[in-house]
Amino acid sequence: MPEENYNFRPAPRVRTFGQILGHIAQEQYLYFCAPVKGEQKAVDVERTKTTKAELIVALKDSFAYCDSVYGQITDADATGIVNVGGSKSMKLRLLWM
């Protein structure tokens, strides 16, 4: 996608294309991979990264972070329960999402 289209918003109440990419990167940290790893990540990619270059780096970093989680999890650990956003979830379920 060309950088000039990163601000494309199909409707007023919908995130821009760039915000969607930032949201994906942020959610991988906050709600999927960090809880499985037993960490709390303080990231705000969706609101702080706006250029194509920044968003691509943020996405690559979030995927690399999650790759490390996938690489370290064992079958026994995958059934562990973690608290995410006030609700409990099995680690494997978070990684499937």
C-alpha cells in the first residue's frame, strides 16, 4: 500500500489503514503474546506510529516478539491460564487468536 493511502478511512467511524496496522501490532503485544510470556508491555502503537516506515517496523517487531513466544512455549505450558483484560484464558487460545 502506498504511504499516501495509510490515512484512508472508508467511513468516519472506522480506523484508517495505518491505524489498523498499528492496532494489530499493539494487540499482539498487549493481549496475545505478552500475557503468554508472562510480561506486561506498555505500548501505544496505534496512536503514536503514523508513517508507513514506523508502522512497518512496529509490525515486524510485534511479529518477532510473538515468534519468540511461539518458539518457547511447550505443550505443558500451553494449557496454562492467564488473566487478560479481567478475564482468564488458556495461553494456547490467545496464541490461536
